[in-house]
Amino acid sequence: MTDPDWLAPTSLEEALEHKAQLGEEATVLAGGTFLGILMNQGFLQPQTLLSLGAIDGLDAIVRERDVLRLGPMVRHRAVETSPLVHQHVPALARAFGVVASPRVRNQATVGGVLADADYASDPPAMLTALGAQVTLASKRGRRDVALSDLIVGHYETCIEPDELLTEVRVPLDARAATYRKFRSRSSEDRPCVAVAAVRRDDGLRVVVGAVAEKPQEFPDACAGTPAEIGAAYAERIAPMSDARGSAAYRKRVIAVEVRRAVEAVTA
């Protein structure tokens, strides 16, 4: 394996120019926690690494009216400890705060975890339940995409080859929210089942992560008692089997964890 070319633009405009010219040949480097694993194990051999680390302004957490704006280079640890996040959406701080270990959280980024579309990551389920949107930018312009539409499969998103994820926006309209992470192995492991539940004035939203190729959501199943909602999600989801649990085991856990999450936001 030859060393990839290294690009470190100092402005977003420069980064977008590189993506317009190189497309998929330029592999974006944000925190590098997941990318490093893929490269070390030989699953990925990028021709060019496009680092976003030298671009000012991509690591900010800002409240603007009824929205929390997160830059793509915001570290997990920054979300976990942010006074703004704790004040307005503490469940989001928890979702980022239970990722792996402090060492990983100090390096991993908001944009990276979403662009990687790793099914076993913690934040996507919580951000989806909160109704978050992302901005995708290119030389052609910008477009806003709901997080529920961003991830389309295993390690696959709707991000085009010339686009960069430049912002995550989280609405601040939740009346109550919770994130539950069920681990079947070590305390630093990724979830066997992840459940995010959010109650707004217009109803309840429940999203289950880490069990299929993308976060699972069934709006029409969010009526009834907590136990009925848990049973409905367990029945509808066709979970995968992996080292963290079989499909049958996950179905049982889904029913329990969804019930507990719904109880927490409707009590």
C-alpha cells in the first residue's frame, strides 16, 4: 500500500473545490477513528486524504433561536460536555457521552460518525429521533437533508461524491427525550440495541439503532401503552445477528428497551 496524497485546505471553499475535482478519489478525514481502523485492516486504501482539521469554524456548537447548530468537526466529547447541549437536549449529551471511551470521544467527530453510516454507532438514532437535519454542500450549491434520509444502508449515505457534510441542526422542540444503550459485552462496547425516544407537543417519536442497516422508525406504531409500542417495534424490526447478539435475542431486548424508553418520556 502506497501512502495516500494529503490535502489540508484552510477554507471550506477550498475543500469543496478539491471534492469537485476529485470526487470519490478524495477520502474525507475528520476525526479519523473509523477511517483509521479501515485503513489499518486493509479494507480501505484511499488515494487522497482530504483533511478538514485546518478549516476554522467547523467545530462550533451554537444556539440560534430554536435550533442547535453543530459543526461537522465538533468532537463527541464537546457534545458530551457542552453547557448548551446539557441545557437544551441532555439526552443528546448522553448519546455522545456513552460512545466507546474518553480517548475515542476526544477524537471522533459529529460529521464523521454520520458520514460513516456505521450501523452500530450511538448518535444516529438520537439525532434522528430529535428530527435533526444536515447540510450537504458542494460547488453546485447546498441542500438540507433530514437525518432519517441521510443514512440509506450499511456504511452508505446519500452524500454525493462532490459533497461535504457541513452542519447538523437539532430542533429544540422536545418536551422530553431519552437515550438507552443496551450493551451485551463490555462497558465500552458499541450497542447491541440503542433506543431513542422523544416526546413533542405533536406526539411521540421512537427510533431503534444498532439492529439493522439504518436506524429503524415506525411512526404508526407509536400509539398505545409503552409495552404495546415495545412489542410493535420488536415485531416489525428484522434485526441482524452479529457478535453482540442474535436476531432473536435482539427482538427480546428491543421490546424491553423501547418500553422503558417510552415510559421515561411519557411518565
